Amino acid sequence: MSNNLKDLKRIHSYLKLNLSTLDLQEISNKCHTINVLFKGNDGSGLTGGCLIEMLITKYFEMKFDNYKTYHKGESDMEICNLKLSLKKITGNSTIALSWSKNKTIKCDEEFFVNNIFLINLKTERWWKKAPLKMKGNLNYTHVIKSGIYLLDKDFCKKRVTLISNNKTDTMVSNVFLYELLQNCLENDLFIEFPNPNPSTTLEFNILDAFSK
């Protein structure tokens, strides 16, 4: 087992120890509320993602002794002295390491400087039929559950070939992302969210976001 994988195992144990079932339910409910509110409009995904990042960082600041927000380079947070990049998806999706276009595309090895703390808010099977570009014997029939996934930066460097679109040169396609999530499951680096509680009605109000 690599040293980096040992570090991720340590973070996973810390999260399991310090996040109760009630904590996970609260995170699930609040993330779901934000996701529903900012769904379907232009730019809504980015806005919702930013609010969920703010929610997670503030919640962890409250819950964890060994946590701090750390925005530098790819990293967004630090748990038990391990820097992590925070990403959010809602089911079958892609992620970008950064939102920038470069005249010269760098080698993938220059990215994945930090491990990735990924939150998936939707449980679903990503494909009914395996994409032609699916690598190796990867099982495309697995359901990807909602929850927290800790993505190993070393495995990312080894397996992922970054692609470009009109907004970034550092896009991880859904096929590669699926493989990264499967690797998390295989290495027990996943914490499942409870389903959003339908009996708990939450309303997001920006005016409640201020304090002295």
C-alpha cells in the first residue's frame, strides 16, 4: 500500500469517526436543498457548487478539530494535515481541475497535485450500455451511490487523460471519473449519504447567511 493511500485511509477513518449518521443526514438534506434550488438555470450548477463548498467547509470547521480551509493551487481544504481538492457532482458527470484555458496543454502529471474530496449527490447507474471508450473490463453496471469519495491522486495520474472543452483544458471525462469512483469503492474510501429526508422541509434564505 502506497503512503498516499495510507493517508487517505487515515482521513477516511477520521471522517467515519467524526461524522455521525445524523451529521451525514444533515449534510445530505442541506446539499439537496441547495441543489434543487439552483437547478436548471444558466450558471446554476456553478452557483450551487459554490454554496455547497461553503456549506461543507463551514460544517467541517464546526465539527472537526483537525480541519482548516486552505485555498491554494488545486487544494480547498486540509484534514489531518492532508490537503484536498473539493469537488461536487450530481450523478453521471465530469469534473474540471481548474477553470482556465492554456495556450499549451500541460502533461497530466503536472495536475492531480492533491487528492480529491468528491461529493456525489445523486445515486444512479451511469450507463445502460457501456461506452465504447470504457477502459479494460470496468464494470459499467455498478450503481454509483451518493456520498463522499476520496480520490487517490496517484491513481488519477496513472489512469486519467485530461480533455478540453470551451472552458477548461483540465477536464476529467465521465468515463475516467467513473473509474476513479470505482477505485474508491475498491479501496474503502467511500462514505454513503442517507437519502434526503422528505419529512424535513428546508428553505434556503440568503438573508440568514449573515452574522456579526
